[in-house]
Amino acid sequence: MLRICCLRFLALIIFILSLDVFAAQENHRPYTMERSEVIDFHAKANGKDYEVYVKLPESYADNPGKKYPLIVLTDGQYAFSLLSSINWRMSERNQVYEQSIIVGISYSKRDDISKSRVRDFTPPASTDEKFKNKADESGRADLYVQFIAEELLPYLMSHYSVDTTKKIYAGHSYGGLLGTYILFTQPNLFDYYLIGSPSLWFNNKVMFNLEANYAKANKDLKAKVFIAAGNEEQDPKFGMLNSMRALEKQLKMRQYPQLSLVTRTLSNEGHLSVYPTFITQGLLWALPLKN
């Protein structure tokens, strides 16, 4: 009889524990980000499908008449959640820079990430050795910029309360290359350009030629530009830091009256680690509320 009672007690304990495990499993759910949404976007310009991530400021719902800066990010799968966290600390909990609408653009659906980046972020007519046998995978930035200019930005302007004088582009690496391409082809598309570690080595440094062609046709470049690279980005082949300094020298030589240019070398940062520091310092420069 004692053995039967012990077995029944043990079975009861196991049953109770199983209920706790079941309850814990029932409480598991996907993590979601408050005040955020995902928009499925088919880009007519290049026929590709993207997800567009939007995060609204904390004060958005309580200020229906207020216009907010718009921050558009490349590499949305990485940059969007990172900047949302930085914003929470720097802009919402501590008013160091302005609260903003954050928009991240995903890589194209059903495509390899590297292929999507090389195709969408690099300028046309690639002759770079690395891509000479993959012409169909590079040099489609003109179509991607057309998507941003004619489809994405008009949609964002019509659906959200955007300050049209504070449209901010932010991109790193190939995204930084894309930023310089927009700057020298459609500078009025954005008001601020935050360019991190731009891949200016690409296509035999074609971006320097593109700027030279712009300078021949234009006496001014109206834009606010922040460029940063890590002090460890001195690879002999890619040379992000030296290329940034060379571009700074070329732009200053032009003496564009309405160009506001700031460059920064970020200490103890390499190409993989530099983004959080770059984007934080860039927004502190672009949207400061406190020194």
C-alpha cells in the first residue's frame, strides 16, 4: 500500500511539472517591436520585391500635427533593429537628438544577400575585376535609386508625418557607396547623407570620376554630408579610410558654397564593428538637441 501511495504521489508531481512546462511553452511567442510595421513593396523600377520596415517615434501618436525627420536605412535586416535600440536610448529616453521615423529597406526577397547588395548598391557599368564575369549581378544602383525616388519616398511622404527638410539617408560599406552615388547624381533626393566606410575602391574608384563629372556641370552641391570610417580600415586593397580622406580633399577643393561636409576617423573601429558608432555620431551631428 505504501508503495502504491508513493507511486501515485510521484505521478502527481510529474503531472504538475508537466503543466508548468506546458504553460511555459504556451507563453512563448515571437518578439515584436512596438510602434513598428512591415510593408511588402514591389519595386516597379527593377521588378524586385522588398520588405520595408517602419518604426514610429514614441511621441508620434500624441502629436498629430508634428513633422518628424525621416531616416532611410540600407541593409534593413541589420540596421533597422540596431538603430531602433539606439533611438530608444538616445532620442526617446534621453532627448539627445530628435525623435525620428526610422525606415529600413530589406534585401530583395528570394535573392542571396550578397547578390542583392552588389546589384542594388553599386553604380552602373562595372568594370571591376571582381565582377567582370558577373555583370548581371552588379551596377544596378540607378534602378534601385529610381525605386527609392519615385516609389518609396512618395509613399512614405503620403502615409506618414514627415519633415520634408530632414530626409536622411544612411548607409555603410556598399550602402555608403550607394550614398555617394545618390549624392553625385540626385543630391536633392535627401537633405542629409550619413555615409559609413564607403566602398570607394569599387570599379577602379569610379565615384571620384563621377564627382568630377558632376563638378564640370555644377558649381554647387547643396547637401549636408557626414562621412566616417574606422581607424583600422586601412586594408591595402580596399583602403576605406584613405579613400574617405581622398574624397574629402577632392570635395573641399571644389569649394561648393552649400556643401556642409564633416568627416571623422573613429578610433578602435574596424569595418565590421564601426556601424553602431558611425550611425550614432552621424545622428548626433544631423539632429542634435544637446551638445
